[in-house]
Amino acid sequence: MTVDWEVAMADDDERVVFTDEEAAFLRHVRFGELPPRVLPDELVELHETDHRPGIPENHLDDRDWRGSA
């Protein structure tokens, strides 16, 4: 089954019709090749954690931020 893709060219009302093969070629020229597909076994599970709070700019005593008492 061939589907025709209608595309507007520039700012005028002229429309150009591309076949599936032509549209695939133009997509390849514009974006290049797709990266290889990631398999489910290659996926990594992420665990969101809270990041360590930064040091406040107006904090005078930084012993509790450095971890030493």
C-alpha cells in the first residue's frame, strides 16, 4: 500500500506530493540513520533520590555542612 504525502513548499499555496519511498528518502537525507534499537535487556532501571542540599551563602559556621564537629 502506497501512501502519498502532501507537503506545502515555501510560503505559497503550491503543494508537492511525495510517495512513501520519496518521503523516506527525504527523511533519511534530513535526519540521517536512526541509532540501533535498544533492547529491553539493555535498559537500566533508575532510582530517583534527593540530592544533598547546597551550602547556604549566608551560613557563618560551616562545620555542620562539612560533616565534622
